[in-house]
Amino acid sequence: MVSAKKTSPTEFGPAAPEQSVGFDLESDTLVEEISIDGMCGVY
Amino acid sequence: MPDLNLDRGWDLHPQVSVRPEPFGALLYHFGTRKLSFLKDTTLLAVVRTLAEAPTARAACAAAGIAESDLPRYQRALSTLAKSSMVIERAS
């Protein structure tokens, strides 16, 4: 997952499929957003 | 929310990292600490092409987006612009 300690933006490799975030791919919305407060975010 | 102007140049914010995923991509903004889920690999292609394309419309065309699908992608890019994931290029 994303590290909050990272200081320089880089492109990093894809996660394994079992690490993927699941959500409704049938939705018409192409983008969903969350804010990360503190050390971790909950989706 | 006003739609993003497809006829202007747009760039990925320099503080944004892109992580490709099987479903599309994760975008993390190190400045705002926001995380965006791109739920479409074509949208990822658009985001990656933005910097080289003269306009967002050209980036969409390069990604193979049909004219009829443009409004959907324009809305997605507008969402990314609202959260400063993408920024309008200074002319």
C-alpha cells in the first residue's frame, strides 16, 4: 500500500491481485477518492 | 462542479505518485494526503499521457476514447482536478 513516509513522488509497481482494493466496478464513476488522516486511511 | 476544460493542457501534479493496479490505478497526493482510485485502465492511460499532450482532449484521443465517451472521462478528470491530482498547465 502507499507509504506515508515517502517523500519523493515516484511510480511504483502494481500490487499482487490479492492485495487489490475491491469496489463496484459496475459504477459509472471512474474515480473515487479518500483522505488519509493520521497514519492510515479506511475505505 | 465545473467540468475540466478539455481544450487546455493539463499535467499530473508533481507531488502525485501513480501506482498501476489491475483495476486501474491508485493516485496518492503527498501534499494533500488524498488517495484517488482510478477504476479504469483507459483513464490511467489518459493521466499518463496528459503531460505530453497539448490538451486533455488530445490525451483522451491518444488513449482511444471515442467522442461519445468523452463526457464520462471529462467528469473523471474534473474530479481529479478538483482534488489537485491534475493541474492546468501554465500557458
